[in-house]
Amino acid sequence: MRHSLNRIAVVHAGSLPRPAELQRTVEAGDMTAFGERLPAAVAEVVQRQVESGLSEVNDGELSKLSGFSGYARERLRGLEERPYESGHGPAPRDVNARDQRAFPGFFDASRGGMVFRTASRQMFCVGPLEYSGGPSIATDIRNLKAALSVHGAQVEGYLPAIAPGTIEHWMWNEHYASDEELLFAIADAMHEEYQAVTDAGLVLQIDDPDLPDGWQMFPEMSVEDYRRYAAVRVEALNHALRGLPREQIRLHVCWGSGHGPHQNDIPLRDIVDLILRVNVGCYSIEAANPRHEHEWTVWEDVKLPEGKLLMPGVVGHSTDIIEHPDLVAQRLVRYAGLVGREQLVAGTDCGLGPRVGHPEIVWAKLTALSEGARRASSTLWGP
């Protein structure tokens, strides 16, 4: 991604609210109207991002009707979805499993959490995995580039795609000899999507909440056990990114976008070296919410690799409270003192679309992000 030498670039981490007219087609189940309306909706959200002051914009993930990870099911062959009655079928993987033990009443009241299944339906790999999403990613690229074309060189474009390890969360293996073999098959399949994005001249953002939030899924694991598990997922991701230009790739990691206690999240310090093993040019890491904001101190001891960028989340997705631009600026100046102003990008903790209560709040948060970055840049470089 491009980075200016005299200001902090501003990027958000993914999803944005669907424009009202597009959302109505979704609610009506009218996919023909959805497809017809989508290019104009992408142009609208790109325009809103530019007006909010962002340096790099995306399509708002508007085409991903199954969510940030579920969309991949529609782009892979070799899967079979099965319905189960309550209490039957494989136990669902739960990225809040450790918190559930500590706060059973909270989760029983359905006040939070994200379980990787849809109601009583689960997904199985029953044959060789193949990527079938060529037409879908081509449409995403075409819609974003058309929306960008009216803005010239003013902004860059990026498209998010999900990491192999996070896809693995919701998939059960009935075909490959081992789960590791399944994981690398996912990596091979998704390589096609990743390459399509970089070949189009766009920035590729790899969304990999698996790296931190997989820890919650396995309460029986020690930190060392989990580090071994996560290291294999990093290896698979690097395999999926093989041959692609790392300067065009950003890794986004967070501790899951579900609202809940997060008391048992794995600390950044325990996995930061694994994150930095991923062969990308920029690391986007959740850093603004009350559970993880203190972890800026990790960068007092950990050196960001030379030539790479850090994009800490300085605006959160876990609250509708709009951050004051001065707070955003303070967070950025603090990070600049640790990693260097030239290696810093202003970001959000996660995608704002599904988790912030109203579109008005989303756009206000992004405006605050941009203004905070402007104020931090003024402090770091001068007016």
C-alpha cells in the first residue's frame, strides 16, 4: 500500500453499512435487483469514504451477503451443508468458549458470542476443494475499479479476503487425510482469489481473526499448544500468498467482532511474533477497545520489521461512542514514537458495518479517524 512521507494514511478495516436501497433488495430476497443495484451502491460507499477523508477505500464488502467469512463457502467446490436437530452433529466451534466458561449467564441470555455454524446447519468438506469464485471476485474488482476511476490518483483501493485458518473454523473434514491437509487445500484454493486482487493492482487485505480468536475455541490448550497450532495456520497463509507482492498485502487480525467479555482473549504479546511471520507489507491489529488498548506497550520491546507498516486500530467497533479526534491523535502519536511516523497507518479495530448501531455513527467514526490522523500528522510533521 502507498504511504505518504508527510502524513499518516487513513484506512478502515472492512465492512461498511449497505446503502438503504441495496439493503431493501436483500431484505426482499431479490437477487436480480441486488446485482443490478450493486455497482451504484459500491460507487456510493466509495464516495462516502473519500468524503470522510480516507486514503484507501474498499467496496464496503457489500457483495458478501454471507458475511466476512461465510462468503467463501460460495466460492469453494467440495463442500456440503447438512442440517442437524439441536444437540446432534459435531459440537460447534465457538470463538467464545473460554469466556463461556467464565460467564455462562451472559451467554445463556444470548447477549453475545459468535458460533461458527448457522442455526443447526454445519459445513463439511466432502471432496477436493477447488476455487469457483472467479466470476464473483471479477465482479468485485470491476465494481471497485469503476467506482475508483472517478477519483483519479486521490485514493487507492483494496479488497478484503478471508484467511485459510478462519475458513477452517466453520468447516469439518470428511475428505482429506488430516486437518492440516485440509488447511493447505484451502490455502491452495484461495490463492486464486488473492492473486486476482493483486493482479488487478488493488491492495489485498487478508482478514485473519483466527490467529488471535482461535485461542478461545480450544480451552484445553496451553499457550505453547496454541502457538504450535497457530504457527501451522501462519505457514498455510504464507503458502496461500506465495509469489504475490507483499507490498500490496495487508494482514488484519482482531479478537473477533462479537460483543462480549473478551476476558480470556490471548494477549498480543503471546502471538505477536507469529503475526509478524506473515509475509505482508502491513499489519492491521485491533488496539482501541478496553481489552486491548493497553497492548501498545508490546511495541516498546518488539521491533516492527524494517520497511513494513503498522496499522493499529485507533477507532473501535465495540461502541457507538464516537472517538474524539484528539484521542485518535494521541493514540497515533504514541504509536509513532514506538514504530516511527513513516511506518504508521491509522486504522479501525474491525469492520464497522455490522457491529456499530447505525450508519450515521459509522461515518462519524471514520470522519473522526481522518481528523485525528490529520491532527497527529500536524504534530509529527508540522502544519
